[in-house]
Amino acid sequence: MRRILAFDPGFSGGVAYDFLGQVQGIPMPVCANELDLVAIRQIIELIKPEFILMEKVGSRPNQSSVSTFRFGEGYGCIKGLAAGLGVSLRLVTPQAWKKV
């Protein structure tokens, strides 16, 4: 069975994974108004995915600079965790995953 982990990297995003043939989802781990990177690392280590899928994102119109920075910071942290743990990361556009 393939082990795939998927992230919607926003603070109100989530984590999805295949568990015994069924897709499960949980809210993005957040602690004290920051992404909980320790919890995200633990999820990656627990699932031991072949690769991680993450939404390829950019800034959105009418989004404040503070909001854009925080979103980008979380996006970069997840990319860094994947690289640090030696897990391949594949970026997927919203159009591609919504089509599926």
C-alpha cells in the first residue's frame, strides 16, 4: 500500500493521509497561533510517507501582507520539514487536485 501524506498549508488548512485504504483528515496542527511544527514532524514520522503532496500556493488578491507572510512561512516550514526528514515533496496546483 502506498503511503501518501497531503497538506493544505494554511492555518485553517489540514492534513490528509491514507489509513488502511481510507482517506483520513485532521485540522492543521496549530499551537499558540503558530503551526505546531513538532506535531507536523511527528505526523510525518508516524505515517512514513513515500512522498508528501502539498498545494502549490501563492498570495491571493486582497490578502494583507501579514496574512500572506504567515501563510508563506507555514508553507516554507512544511517544505523544510519534508526536506529535513528526507521525504520527497510534490507540489500540486489547486486546479489539479480539485479536478480529481
